Amino acid sequence: MTSLAPPPGDRRERPGSHWLWHAPRVSIALFVLVFLGLLWVKHRQESEEARESLIRDILWVEQNIRFALHRDVEQFRELERRAAGRPIDQAALDLQVAHLLPTSPGLYQVALLDEWGAVTASAPVPQAAGTAWPFTGADGETPYRLAMGTGKAAWGVPYAADGVHRFEVYVPRYRGGQRVGAVVGVYSAEALLAGLVPWWLAERHRVTVRDASGNVLAAKSNVEVDEPGELAHQVVLEPPGHGLVLHLASYPVETRLLQTLITAALVGLAGAMLWNLWALRRHIQGRLRTEHELRAEHAFRKSMEDSLHTGMRAIDMEGRVVYVNPAFCKMVGYEAEELLGRSFPLPYWPPEEEARISAALDEAHTQGAPPTGIELRLRRKGGERFEALLYEAPLVDADGRQTGWMGSMLDITERKEARERARQQEEKLQATARLVTMGEMASALAHELNQPLSAIASYTTGCKNLLESGSADHAELRTALDKAAQQAQRAGQIIRRVHEFVRKRDPTRTAVRINDAVEEAVGFAEAEARKRQVRLTLALDGGDPVLQADPVLLQQVLLNLIRNGMDAMAATPQPERDLHVATARRNGTVTVSVADRGCGIPPDVAQQMFSPFFTTKPGGMGMGLHICRSIMETHGGRVWAEPNPGGGTTFSFSLPVEGA
């Protein structure tokens, strides 16, 4: 193996080789970053803990207020029961309110209203009986009427009276199962907070009740601070509702960083700085001994070891192998010792390919290797041939001198085999496409012939039954056989039309009166409609437009849509099974629509219902709507579906009118 080391005495330093001299500065920068990071993490942790605590506190207060108000509502409902069916006078109300007020924080006054809204009693501040309750606001009577109308408690809009913000609750009164009025509870928002917010919570937060505009209606705080901190949270206060929210704002708390954390960071970073300086000293001492050897070896090894999954081999200027990597040895099946020092021809060259490989390499070394690489056929040690792609590049040492050639080799045997398999697969796909076309034709025949064949079977079965009964009428038999023959002719027409359509031949078009074609198709479907108990109605355009179309194909489209509409109404109650067929001429086209009252079409089904072989019916072939669309497209028309305003789905198709 030839040496590619630079000559002695070349001691030039490479740029960037003194990176360890910057280690102390890096350590100091790291110290600052770690210190700031610790401060940020600590602050973030404290903020999250404070927010979680604030949310827990406000939810606790909100639950207390809700529980207290609901408890008072239940107490109001119990006033009549405690009166044992007797009317509650002023004395009885004073007694009951005296027991109620100590356990009802924020409750300011209780009044009894009769069914006309007049006061019958009031406590603890008496009010003359018969006077109207002082409802507040332009719509102040709304909660009273709501309570009397629904039989449930109703909360009034907050209002200010005598400098105090209050709100009211109206609870219906019942006596003997009849509503006799309402109980009004008047609450002071300030007193409610004072009674339900504990002192320990008020020392940490400023608790306020605010309206929908953010105005403070009531507040409680045990700390004399001008403004609370930025940490705040609010929840909807329901009841009493009407936009009221419960708002908590935390007071700023002085925080201190743990001194032990700072000390540990300082000691750790100081130790890291000392260790870096000691490692730097040892590195400088070792570098003086090995820098020259590492410079040449680094350039040589880097050019070969960039890719570990690619076979790499290096040759010198005389063509001798000086290096091979394990991937290359695995690829050709030879050990490194068997290849190092060998010259052309190499052992992995097949004898029959030696001349071509040698010429290709000489051309690549003389004129430069092609960018696409050189495709070679090589031989493994066991004799197995494989395809390889070789990229040749000059091997340059640290001084910029070319010392040989570096080759990177890939085994492309599987790639070529995959290319061949892809070609064969493409041929199979072409054959499969032809089979799919044949399958579509067979499905179309089976789907479109089902109705005439079923009709023929029905007519022949009826004739057989008449003959077996012994009372057969020749005229009746002749009529049935004529209809069977007509259906057989129709089946033959269908086969010819579908066959022509599959072969992409133009349908036989004649002048067709759309009303006649629709009436004939509906006549075919009337028997099945009666069997399914479906009401089939017609609404034909009075002008009876004339089209240039194939009448058989038009009837097949219409019959398919009619049958689909009947299927969609299988689960519809019998009185609602209406199938409406209509024709209408507008803007030079005639539109035929079939509206059912079925289950409708889900959006995911609507996107693909005209695709071939898509069906939602058990045992269906999924070709009906696809054939309908194909027939319409060959006639220059279109078919679509949309929701029926009366429920169900409306399928429609339109065609241009002759002479329009």
C-alpha cells in the first residue's frame, strides 16, 4: 500500500484547528445562558403554579355562590309548605325570613307577590300590601312573567339602587297544586361576596363581580394595594346570569430565586471552565506530536469514508489497489487482503469483460468519468455475475496533488431486475384493462336485461297458469304472448344498443317525443310500483318536446331512475311512498325528473354514486347510474341528483330539444 503522506517539514496549520483555545469563552457564555435559563424556567414554573392556583380558587368561589343561590331557591319553594297550606301573612313571613337571612349570604329582602304581581308581604323591610313590586328596567317584568309561565325560578337583570348593585330571583309559589304568585329574593352583590369569599382568599386575590361591559358591580379584598397583578381569570356567574362574570385578580407576590440553585450553577460552571483549560493543555501537547500525520490521513480517509453503504476502492496512478472498504469486499466477495496491491485486470473482472472494462476505465481516467457513471458487468468470487455502476473521481491529497483514482460502486442488479419487472407489469396492466372493459360490458348487459327478462318470465308464467286452469282465453293468451314477444324484441334492442355503446358506436337516433317515451317507460314500471305499493304520478310538459335520441336508451335511463327511487322508499311508510315523474322544457332543453320520498343520499355517497361498480344495495352491481351518465353524455346531455324539498332525492337528466 502506497503512502500518501505529505513530505517531512510541512508543518502548516489548517484553519480552524485552534477551536479549543475558545473553550474558556464558550464556558463563560454557557454560564450566562444557563443562568438566564434557570431564571426563565423558575419564573415560568412559578407563573404556571400561580395560574393553576388562581383557577382553583375562582372555581371554588363560583361553586360556593352557585350552591348558596340554589339553596336559597329551594328555601323559597319551601315557604308555602312550611305554612301548612295557610296563606302567609306579614308575621309568618317575618318569622321565616328571620331564620333564612343568617344562612343566606347576600340576601337583602324577601317579598311575596300574588298572581298579578302585587306585594302581599315583605321582610325584613315591610312594604304595603297591594302595592306593585318595584320592577326595574324597561323589561323588568320579564323574569316575573317567565317564572309564572314556566313554573321555574327566573333571575332578573342586575340594577343599582341606593348605590348598591342588586339582582333578584323570582320563584313561583304553589298552593294546592295551583300557582298563586311568586317569591322574590333580592340580593346585594357586595354582601354576597362578603359572605361567601373567605378572608384567606381575599388576602391573595381581588374578587369582583362584573357586568357584560366589564364594569365592577361588587368587590372584596383584604389587601390595600392600588392595582392587582397581571394574573387574572374570570368565569361566567350563572345564576344570576345576564352577562355577569366572577373575576379574580391575584396580587403580586415577591419571589426569590433559590440561592442554592445559583450556587450550584456557579460551582458547576466554574468546574467546567477549569476542566476545559486542563483538557486544552493536554490537547496542545498531543497535537504537536500528531498534527502532521493526521492532516494527510484525514484528507485520504474522508474521500473514501463519506458513504458507508457504497463500495469504495482506491487505486494509485499505476493502477494498483491501495484501499477497499468493507462494503466493496462484501459486494465482490473478496477479502481486502486479496485485493490490496493487485493491478489490472482485477480478480472480480469476468474474463469475457476484461477488454471492455479496461477500455472504459482508461477512457474515464483520460477524458473524465461520465456524470452518469459507468455500467459494468462484474463477477463475484463464487462466479456469480452482477451489474454494477462505477463512479470514478481523482484522489487528491492534502497538498492538492492527485495520487490516484477513487471509485464508488453500486450494485444495480436489483434495480435492473425491477426495471424489467415494471415492464412486464405494464404489459399485465394493459391486459387487465382489456378484461375490465369486457367486465363492464357484461355488467351492463346483465343489469339492463334484467327487467325485460323478468317481464318475459312473468308473462310466460301467467300463460302457463291459464293453460293449467283449463279456462284459458285465446285472446288473453295471445295478448300475454304478444307482450312477451315485445319484451323479447326490447331485450334484443337493448343487447344491440349496449353492444354498439360498448364498441363506442353512435346510438341510432330518431325523432322522439319525450312525453311518449316517458309514458311508455312509466307503463313498464307500473306493475312493480303496484307491487311495492308506490304511487306513481306523471306531470308532462304541454308542448310535448321532440328530441333526436335513441328511445330505447332513454327508456332504460328513466326505468333505472324509477327503480332506484322505489328502492330508496323501501323503508318509507306506505302512505308516503310517492314517486313523481315530470318533464319540462326550458332554455332549449328538456328536463326529465324523478322525485322520490326516500331516505336521501349521504354526501360521501353522492360524490361517487355515478362511478362504475359503486353500489349501496346488497347484491347490486353498481353499474346503473354509471350507464345512465354514459348514455346522457353520448346524447349531449347530463344527469344529476339533488335533495327533494319534500324529502328524499330528485334525479334529473336533460337533453337538447330539436330545433331549439
